Amino acid sequence: MSLNETVHPPLPEVVDAVLRTARTAHRTLDALGSGLCQALAAHLGVEPEHVLAGPGSGALLQQLFATLTGPDTHTVHAWPSWEAYPMMAANAGSTTVRVPLTGYDHDLKAMADAVTDRTRMVLLCTPNNPTGTGLEHDRILRFLDRLPAHVTVVIDEAYRDFADPGAIADGIALHRADERVCVVRTFSKSYGLLSLRVGYLVAHEPVLAPLRTILPFYRVSAVAQEAAIAGLGAHERVLRQCAETAGERDRLHRILLDQGWEAPASQGNFLWLPMTSGVERFTQFCADHGVVVCGKPGEGIRVTVAEPEANQAFAELAGKYREASR
């Protein structure tokens, strides 16, 4: 319960696509993923020229850091958020400015205030990993009004499919309306293709042009492409699975609140227990009883929503730990 993996395996038609494509693994096939990009464009209602597929959303984010930032530049993002952002910046020879959350949510005013002439990117993770909070559409619109033209706003929507659609912004609509906005998504979470590594970026040409020059070296495998296309064809079933996960998430959330834990409502497939101390002790307590969670020392515990039996096991451990800590 530590890596935000989905409990739902790939759908049967996705597995069939993988097996079928594996038989032609000795061929180049669609090397640049044009078929997948066309399928994504049709699914999203955008131009195919605005879509770029990559080997996971993390790889695409790293490419954005590499092409948009560099020495003497920085990227603004909320904190805590995905711990990979500072590492990606370091790989690109740049830095990040971490703006503390307000409660559990992005402090968009403080983030706008942190933007300078050296800022090249702003990252918005919604739902935010690890707190699970989402950013509403109007809030991002107002935020965009405060940003200068030279800043690219990257909306990381890795967990979007687990959210209540009315609770988070429509990143694709924001992209259509503003050339500074791009959206990165993944098939790793809701579609269950984590090990196949496939994600996509929706952006305008000024952002995509430098990425296209390195695309041949960051290709999505043919197997992953066909799996993603098959997954798109079953999108409604994927969303129903996500709704099941969200139901389990909310059930576990209620149990933790009843036990006296502080935990924000989540729009992702995980829950966040803020803890300024005792993280290592609680994480080890869970591990000693066969449950692995993600502990962030000094910040809290992130627990991925899993099978009902696993969720119940964690709930019982959390209750015992809290009772023993009183």
C-alpha cells in the first residue's frame, strides 16, 4: 500500500493487445507513436499535433525540465508534492522553489508571488500527491491571470480518474484556452499499465517542438502503445473501476477519522495522514504486521487504497497504533 498502484489488473482486451503485439516485437512498427497520439487526440477532443506520447508521465516531465529549464532557472511547485520534482530539476541543472501548502492544498497566491524572471515552469499536481487535494477550475484561471507570459504551467493529472470531476479543474480545457498550459497524464494508475510505461503530454507547439527532436530516443514500446489504445476503448469501464477504488478510499477515510486521525479528504487513490513525528515508528509498526505504507519523515504517511481486505488490515493497525500512542 505504498506505491499508489491500482488493485485492478489490465482489462482482458488490454492483455489481448499486449499478447498480439508481442508476436511482432522484432519489427519497428509505429516507432513515434502516431497511432496512439491520434487515438488520444480523438479521445480528448484536441488536435493530434498537440499530443506527445512518452514512456510514462515521469519521463515526459523530465523532458520538460530538460527543455524548459537549466542553470540559473527554477521551477515553482507546492510542497509536499511529488518528491520526484526536485530530482528532475537537479537532473536538468536547475532548482525548484518549494511553496508550502496551506493546510493540505496549493497556496496559489504564494506560488504566484514566488515567480520571478528566472522562473520557467510552474507545476500544479492535481490531485496532489501525497495529500490528495484537487485544484478547482476557477482557482487555476485566476492563478493564470497573475503569471507572466514566459512561464509554462504544467498540470500533472496522474490521478485524475479517481477524482470527482466536479472537484478538480479540466486541464484539457485550460490548455485549449491558454498556450502557456500543458497537461501530463499517465496510463500507469487508473489503466493499470504501470510496468509498461506509457503517458502523454498535451501542449502547444512552442512546448512540443524541442521535445519532438528527442522523441526517437524516448519512444513508447509498441506493446505499451497498443495496450494504451485498447485501454482508451474501454475508458468507461476503467472509470467504473476507479469509482470502486474511490468508494473504498472514502470508506477507509471515514474509519480513520472515527479513530481520531487527522486526514484530508482525497481525490486520488491514496490517503494522507499528516505526522510531524513518529512516521518511522508507525511505518515500521505496519511493516511488522505485513502492511507496507509510504512514510515521509517529518511530514506524514501516505497509504494507497488497495483491496478491501488490505484496507481493513491497515485500518485495524492504525486503530491499534493510535490507541497505544495515547
